[in-house]
Amino acid sequence: MKLHVLSLALPLLAAPLTAEEGMWLPRQIPLLAPQLAAAGLELEPRRLAELTGDPLGAVVSLGGCSASFVSSEGLIVTNHHCITRTLQYNSTPERDLVADGFLAATRADEPQAAPGSYVYVTTELRDVTAEVLAGLSEEVPDAEWDARVERRSRELVDACEAPGGVRCRVASFYEGALFLEIGQIEIRDVRLVYAPAEAIGNFGGEIDNWMWPRHTGDWGFLRAYVGPDGRPADPSPANVPYRPRRWLEVSTEGVEEGDLVWIAGYPGRTYRYRTAAEVRAAREFEMPEYVRWARALITLLEREDERGREVALANYGRQRGYANAMKKYEGILLGLRDGAVERQRAEREAAMRAADGLGPATADVLDQLAAWTARGRERERLDHALDWLGRSSPMLDQAIELWRFAEERAKPDLERAEGYRERDRTRFEQALARAQRSIEPGSDRATLRWALEQALDLPAGQRIAALDRKLAATAVPDDAARLEALLDTLYGGTRIGDLAERQRMAAETGERLAARGDAMLDFARELAPELAARRAFEGERRGAMLRLRPRYLGALERAEGGRLYPDANSTLRFTYGVVTGYAPRDAVRYLPRTTLGGLLAKATGQKPFAPPATLLAAAGRVPRPYIDSRLGDVPVDFLSTCDITGGNSGSPTLDARGRLVGLAFDGNYEGVVSDYRFDSELARTIQVDATYMRFVMDAVDRAHHLLREMGLPVYTAE
Amino acid sequence: MKLHVLSLALPLLAAPLTAEEGMWLPRQIPLLAPQLAAAGLELEPRRLAELTGDPLGAVVSLGGCSASFVSSEGLIVTNHHCITRTLQYNSTPERDLVADGFLAATRADEPQAAPGSYVYVTTELRDVTAEVLAGLSEEVPDAEWDARVERRSRELVDACEAPGGVRCRVASFYEGALFLEIGQIEIRDVRLVYAPAEAIGNFGGEIDNWMWPRHTGDWGFLRAYVGPDGRPADPSPANVPYRPRRWLEVSTEGVEEGDLVWIAGYPGRTYRYRTAAEVRAAREFEMPEYVRWARALITLLEREDERGREVALANYGRQRGYANAMKKYEGILLGLRDGAVERQRAEREAAMRAADGLGPATADVLDQLAAWTARGRERERLDHALDWLGRSSPMLDQAIELWRFAEERAKPDLERAEGYRERDRTRFEQALARAQRSIEPGSDRATLRWALEQALDLPAGQRIAALDRKLAATAVPDDAARLEALLDTLYGGTRIGDLAERQRMAAETGERLAARGDAMLDFARELAPELAARRAFEGERRGAMLRLRPRYLGALERAEGGRLYPDANSTLRFTYGVVTGYAPRDAVRYLPRTTLGGLLAKATGQKPFAPPATLLAAAGRVPRPYIDSRLGDVPVDFLSTCDITGGNSGSPTLDARGRLVGLAFDGNYEGVVSDYRFDSELARTIQVDATYMRFVMDAVDRAHHLLREMGLPVYTAE
């Protein structure tokens, strides 16, 4: 047992393996001091390590996105794409805030953000490794290992949250070598302040998504509100703007090629320490299979969309979600195509096996990891099909969730799975309400049909028994007709599409739900044992990984002679880099900054390349301070070598003095493989330049009061 | 009458309007001496003006492509895509020379090129302006003007060709201000020597067509043969290699960024002196309509292709032809989109009208040109539909051609149209044979159906009367059924798809053809009056242009204060430039040279990105002399600012000392608008680097004897 916490927690935390690679824990920043000084950072690294200090205290999570305070009055800046839901929520048939943008003239005009919008301010990180792992030894079976870690984490969370006003979680770092308890102030009254028109905020749309050169004005503003006592409170007219201890200064100087920049935010998930066999599994099956399903479902939904605007609106979120991940996976697959990542891992593993002093234990760990990969691959098709039942059908997904919630609620709270505890009830109900947007029975049926057709093709040994039983029960001769009969039953006999009904269901026991005789719920109930078996397998695997991975990482660290940063896990991280372009392919060089002139050259007038007339007009008379002297134009977006991933969206990008110079909003297509291996030659963060944001706020959207609130100059007349 | 030949013929011929713009007549080169010296040319410009001198005497036309002699034994190098037809012609079911390439081990192994392959060596240019225009005055009606010019040209051609062994034409320059009689030795025994595999010669295929960065090895070798007496002769085993007076030396030094290069070749057609209204007509109707038709026909043919390999092979040429022009027009439309070209022309025309001393005559010319454009636009839909009847159906095209040939043959030879005279008979018969490759009745019917559907949508006043009559005659109620009935008749009642039958038809009179009762021929016969009316309109317009354009150009020259080069017209031209990249769009820079490493990075293993195993193997052990020291790799393709267009394919690109450093094979997408206006910032010629050609010939295809024949070193073992 000792092996796996050994020297990992801190000795790993020093110099990065390569220049800009690394999503560092705040506590690791002081260890980067020499590199940061050499790179030109003018701040004291020790200061950057302080969670509640300046500037890190200004960086917040929106849950899935990152953001930062930019005024003493709780003003928050994040990405436009992080507040789309809030814009939709506040739109009416007469007034489309997504398309037209929004600007609250006064605080009284700031509408509530969509339900489920939170602002999380990290205030505490506490090492709880000893508590979490106490008493766990090699003899503990894998499933039990996982269960105990989960249980202790829940206990710690409950104790942490007991005083109130704080949301806690226990996060595993280095894949189980380090556990940190994270305490966050949870602000639940969040309001919409300002967003540019979609034609600015999502300029380039799906076509430019993941792409450079880019001309997207991907920003939006929220405001955090709290009770008059300054503590988080439910939304109320009595609430007042939250007064953060820290907020960021927005730079009026901008960035130049070669400048040091750094980013603080909440990256979601990376896989940098995966073995060769695990990378191969992702390349051979997981990602291509995702792409195949996503492409098929998008095509089906596009056909459904032709039925009308209502249908298209319901399907919009699903299509964008599939498309976004599909394009990312396509990019990763391209990056993995030449086999270099797998080769590097295989060589590394061979070196680890061969290294003196690592002993047979390392070989044993590698063998066990390999065995787990093999076990996973034996059931990968079944698992994929099970996972995608809900992904293919918002209605079946709701049924599965409701049934699961009823099952979990039958247990004592402390034994329920994360997401189904009493503390999760509000979020669960918000999710029910949110799902309503994507429910469109005709489209639902079309995509579920496809998912079930795929399930019918599963090989023996990986069949979904509940589905086979259901189909057999239709007593119809051929496969296609049987499927239609089942779909007729499912969609003809369910009220799952009705939000009020679902809200009632959410309060019912399993027995009551079963007694409803709702066809979709019944299908979810019949699928439940297989879904539970899938989770049990995952739990056992997770336990094994918690046992094995820290040893693997320890051996890796010794074999490589380098120091490691932990994979991303949606906790606050620090990354630094430099503003620079890249060479995407032979004979092509990308410069690191785009311009307003470039945006205009791209403007076809057709969506998503149709900038608003107000921008075109303002482009004709740009106040001089917004013109970058080197570009001779207004800068729009820029690249940096910072190391980010999904979840970092909305993160502030700061300069050497800690001033906000941009907002990270995307990675580049050629670099997305960096979720698996960071390639400093190719991986780039795409950020919108704060100068462009200021220009649009000043000359296009006339958000002068917000500029003043941020202490920024205004150059155009009111 | 005087106005239009005034000072134009020579005073125009001096400095170019911008640095690298200009497709110069050889006789103009000495006038460029200062610029050429400044650019670094080490050759005497006067020497470059000599048609039969060194090096211009080595540059030849293949009719549609350009090429050059590279040995004293008649060895010719051109583009791979210029000899595809010859490779197909020599392929057998067992041996696909397009796919696999070909190398003749000895001269005895050099097979005949496809029928219709000629090599033209320009030996004489004679100013015949006075003869052509003698007696033409303003009073001569436009149609008559055209007819007289045509007639005199034919008389001059006949006189020129009388001694034998030479092919002549009279070409109009400056749109009628200058007429040159061009005499060319016509070599008609042409043989195939060597071509790389398609995976090298057409690497990147349709996807990379018109695109940079590029990695295409677009070269192929032919050899010219003549009779034992050294004069052109019909193909015969007794023939011997032609011994040209001049051949090019292939450089072993290569090019670098910034080097001067120049190109001699036969550019086909440009429109640099079109008026604003003419450009608008092309932008609004001609090009988008081409794109629309081409896209529709390609889609239809792709569907037909699914019927099998034979069908796909028959349609291949049509599809590539449509796709190539479509992509070019799309690029031009993109280049015209911002309206800058039309604005520039409109301003120029306004300036011409306003300029002192130009007098009302200029305004009159502009008014007349505008009236002609308007007349053309009134019938543009009809003309387009008529032109595309044959383009949409190789079978109907053959019927139209055969009927026309019969009509023309009824006239005295001197009165027949170009292409239908006795001197054209061999070519006509070769074209009949060549058409057989593209005849596939199912596909023909599918695309003709589409064309006729479009014709049914023509507005009143632009209807095809013969088609309307035909359809009415079917006595079927609805449009679609009528069309099917007509198609049933056409394809059920024709022998036009049979080559032997067509060959017989080519010898028959109109009466005999009519008596056949062949449905397709009958349709062509019924269409003939409307096609003739279309030609008559074109003749009248041509006459008007011959009358007006020289005056327009004269006024333009005086208004601009610059000197003009003539638009491309498939005659020998000279262009020079520099090896340099470009900025295709905001934040993107293209370097001017690609590398073997870049080719390998593009190699997916899927067509058209699947280099042969022999290339992959050779890439692993490249002889040092092929490695460019600056690139650290084998150069593959490079860009220059030379000014070319279609017809220049295969042209030698030469260095400051006149050595061959590459072969021009394409223009870049962003620059194709240069057919209308040359944009020195964006227009680039794409050439394959002679170093790559030498490397492949040496290390991949082992064409060692050819390298030695060219006096080039060989670095790999036999």
C-alpha cells in the first residue's frame, strides 16, 4: 500500500517535462519559480499559489466553464458559449437574446441566469489523502477499494459542508496518489449582464470551431448576487451584488507576439498518463465509434429539422454537442494516426520494465493495467451501446435517470451515488427542467431507432438482454418490424415527455413508478440491472486503478527522471506559455494574432460569417487606442502555448503583471491530441483578445457603464 | 478605321503595369530589359526574343499544354496530366499505366502516344495585320467584318501551309489590333517515354487541385519522332528521334526563395481587358451557371458510377473536366466577390470617358461595348442551354458535330469554318475516336435529361424551339413523361454510340445522314438552325469586338499611361517572377516550397494521398545531392509570381541562366481570379521542382538512362 503515495505528492511537483506543458496545481506554482522568472513573469510565484489571493482569488468556476471577477461589484466575465443557455432561457418569441445579444442598462435590468447556473469560488484545498486511504491494503478487493474511497469522500464532503454556505468535493489527483478536499463558496443567484450578438460571440460557428485562424468574440458577462448578509442565497430581489475579495484588472496594453501569458481555470479531463494499450483502445474503438454515432445522429436530426423551426430548436443543443465532440475526436484521431503517441508509451513502458531498481513490482503493475485494458475491450461494444442509449434519446435518458434516482433514494443518503444524494436534489430537478428543451418525440424516436439498430448488431456475449427480451415480446417476425413495434409501444405509452409529469415522477418510489405502467420508464427499469452491472464493472476498474495507477505514476516519474503534474480533473489549475503561432503543416505558418480586417475579409454575409451592421459601421471609425501598432488593426483573437482543455472555457488569460489580456475559449484542431500527449510544437490555446472585447463594448455595443465599472476608458460618444 | 491600329502594335509593348504581371510576346522581351536585369536575369533579353534561339527554341506546344525539349534526341518533358490520355491509350486490362506509371527501357519500347498527340514547334511569327484588315472600314457591318477577317485568315493559312511540313494559324492580339501569322513545325509521331505512378504524378488528386501547399510530381516524358529525312511524318517504325535545334539544360542547383524564374509556354485565354459590365456578366451568370450545371452533372454521374467500373471509367474524364473548371470558377467567383475588380473597371471606364483629349469617340466605344454586353445578356440563358446540350451529352455532341461537318463539307473548302476544313479531317476523325471513351448511354441519358429539364425552364423569348417541337410531338400529357418519351426515342433509335458507325457518318452528306432516320442525328439536325443562329450572333459580336476593342485598348493605354501586353490566346508567351510565398488570409502565411517530409505527413495511405511503396522506401535513403540545404529535405513543389493560365501546363520554369528548374502545372486557388485581374499579392504559379523529379527518376523509378540522356548525374545503384 505504501508504494502508491510514496514520494508522489510533492517531489513530483517541480520542473515541467517541456517548456509550456503542464496544468499545475496552485501549490506547485512556487516550484516553477525559476522557469516563470525566466519567462518574464513579474509577479511573485508564491503569491500565485494563494487560492484566495490576488489574482487567483478572482478566478471562479461556473461548473463546466471557467470565469473571473472583473469588478468589485461581482461582475464576471466568461465565454459567450458558456452563457448560451442563459441567453436562451431569457429569450422570448419576440426577443432572441442569442441572436441579438443583450445589455442590461442598469442592475435592475439584469435578469436571472438559467436555472442551474452557479458560481463557485474555490476557498480551500485540504490534503485528505491519509483519511481517504486509511486502512486500504493490497488485499482489499478492487470493488471494495472503490466503494470505501467513495464512502469516505462522502463523509468528508458532509463534514465539510456542515457549516453551510460552502460546496465541497474530494478530488483524486495523480489518479489516486493524492486526494484534496476542495471547498467552494457556491453562489446561486447569478444574473445576465451583457452578451454580444451571436454574429460576434459565435462568429465562425461550427465551421470555425476548433480552428485557427479565428475571429470569434467569445465573451459574455454575468453578475454574482448574494443575500444582504453577504452570504450565498437563493435568487431574490432583495439580494445584492457579491463583493469578491479579488477581481482582475483588464489590461489596456494588450499582448504582442512573444509575450508571456498565463491562465487559471478549471480544465476538465486529460489522459496524459494513459498506457499504450489504453491509447490504442481509444484510437481503435472509443473515438471512431463516437464519431460514427455522432455523424449518424446528426444526419438523422438534420432530416428531422426539416419539419420546422420548433423541431430544429429542440435538436440544436444535441447537434452542437455531438458535432463539437466529434470534431475534437476527429482531430485527436488525426493526431494519433501516425502512431507516435502509442510508440512513445510502449517505449516508455518497456523502459520502465527494464529500469534497474524498479523491480518486478513495476512489471506487475503494467501487467495488471494491461489485463484491465483487455477486460474493458472484451465488453467495449456492449458498454458503448449502453452508454449511448441515453445519449441517443433524451426521453429514454430521463426515464433512466428517474428510475435511478428512485433506486438510490431507497438507500441511506450516505450510501447513495454522487449526484443522487439529498444535497443533489435541486440540481437533479434543474436537470429535469433543462432536459425539456431537447425533448422532441419525433426526433427522439429517429435517433433511438438508430441506437437500437446498432444494439441489434452487437455480438454474442455483448448483447443487451433487456432489449432482446423486449423485441422478442413483440411477437413480430422480422427485425425491422419488431423494432418499429417496440418504438410504437415506447412512444405511444409514455408521459416522460411531459415536464410536470417528470417532476411528479421525481418524487415517487420505484414501486409507484413501476405501477404507472409507463412504457419508457418500464424499459428503463428493465435496462437497469444491465446498467448497474456496467457501473459495477466501472467501480471495480476504478478501484483497481486507484490501487495501480499511483504505483505506475511513481515508476514513471523515476523512469523519466522528470516531474509530473496531475491530469486535469475539473480543479483549479495554472498554466503558462507564450503568444506564438505554429506550423500546422508543410509550407504553412499560422501567425498568432488575427485582426478585424481579417474578420471583415471572412464576412460573407451568410451565417456564421455575417457580422452585425453595427460592427461593420464601427470598423470604419475605430478609436485609435484599439488599434495595435504592430498589426495596424484591431486585434481579435490570439494564440498561446498555454496548456488547457475543455472546462477551461472562459478562463482569464493574464499577462506578466497579472492583468487580463484575453479569454481562453478553444484549442486548435492540430493540437487537440494534447489531451493524450501535449505537443508543444502544435498545441495552442485560442483566446479572444481583451482589446477586441473593449472595442466592441465601446464602439459597437456601447456597454460604456460596464467599461467604467471595470475602470476602463471609453472612447466613443454615448 | 485608322483609329484602331494606330499606335497599338508596338508602343504598347514596354514596361509592365506591375512587377510580375504580364504574359509577354517574345518580341516584347527586349523592351523588358531594365526590369529583367534588375530582377537578376543573367541572359541577354534580345536572345530570349528569338523564337528559334536558345532557350526559346526548346519550348513547344502540345496543343492545350506546353512542353520543352530536354535532350538532343527529341526527349520532351511536360506535365503528367498532359499525357494522361496517352497513358490510358496504352493501358490494357492487365497493365494500368495511369496507376502504375511507365518507363520505356529502350527507344524500341517507346509506344505511340494517343491519336491526336502532336508536338508544335513555333518557328515563325509574321505580322499580317495589314493584310487581314485591308479595306475594312467603319461602314462594314459587324457580321461582315468578322467574315472577312476569317476568310483572309484562311487564305493566309493556306498560303503559309502550302510548302508543307508546317501548320499555320493567324492569331489576333490586343483583340484585333495586331494579327500574327504563326508557323509551327507539326510533329505527328509522338511516343511515350516515361511517367511516374499516378500516386506521384497526381498526388493529392482532385482534393489538392488548384491548392497550395502541394506535393504533386506532375511530370511525364515524351519523344518526338520524324521521318529519316528529318521532316515530320506519320507514325512509322522507320521514323527516327527528332533532333531539335535547341533543348534545355536541367539545373542541378535548384531554386531558393527569392530567386528569379521565368516561364515560356502557351497560355490559353485571359480576360484582363474586360469591361465592368462584362466582368459582371461573368460573375452574375456565366460562372455561377457553369458551377451549378457542373455540380449537378457530377452528382448525377457519381450515381451512375455505382453501376460498375466500366461506367465509372467512361465518366471519369467528364467528371474531372467539370470538376476542374468548376473549382476554378468557384475560385474566381471568390476573388470577384468583394466587387473590387468591377469597381476598378468602372472607375477606369469613367476615367476614360472623362480624360481630356480622348474625345467623344471613346465614350462612343464604351457605349457600343455596353450595348453588346446588354444584347448578350438578353439571350444568355438560351445561349448557355444551347452550349451545354453537347457538354451534357457526349452522344448528342457527336451528333451535332457530325451534322455540322456534313453541312460545312457542302461548301467550298475556303468557306468552311475553322475545324471543319479538309486540313482538319484527320483531327476530326481522331476526335470521333476519342469521344468513344466517354460514351456510356445510361450516364449520357441521365445528364442529357438534366440539361433538357433546364431548357424547359427557359423563359419565353429564350426557348429552344426544336426541343419544344420535339416534346410537343410526343403527345404525352405532362412535362416529365414527355421528356422520358423523348429520351426513349433518342436513345432507342440511335447508332451514334457506335464508333464504326460514326466513322461512316463522317463520310456522308447531309441528305444521307437525314435518310438514316437516326433519332439523335435527327435531333441534332433540328437543333442545327438554332445553333447556327447562335454562331451567327457570335460572329456578329466578334466582328463588333474586332472593330471596337482595339479602340478601347488604345484609349485604355492612353488613360492609364501604362503599356499593355495582349491577353493570352494560346500563343507563345514569356512571363517572369520570383520564388515567393503569399498570405492567403488573415494570420496565415504560405511558404513557397514544399518538402518530401510534408508529402509523407500528408500520406494517409488512401487515394489520392497514397504514395507508392517505392517512394516511401526511397525517402528513407535520399542521396545527399537531392537534399536542399535550406529545407534540410528534398524540395517537391514551389511557388513563383509568374503570370500563367490554363495552357501553360507543362511549361518549363527556368532560372536566371535559362536552366530548367521546374515545370509549371497549376495556379493557386486564391489567385485564379487573375484571369480577370492579376493580383500580385495573391496570384502564384505552382511548379514541380526539378530536384524532386530528378530524385524520383533516380531513386524511385530508376530512369537512369533518361537522366544520363539529359546529362544529369545518377546517385543510386542500377
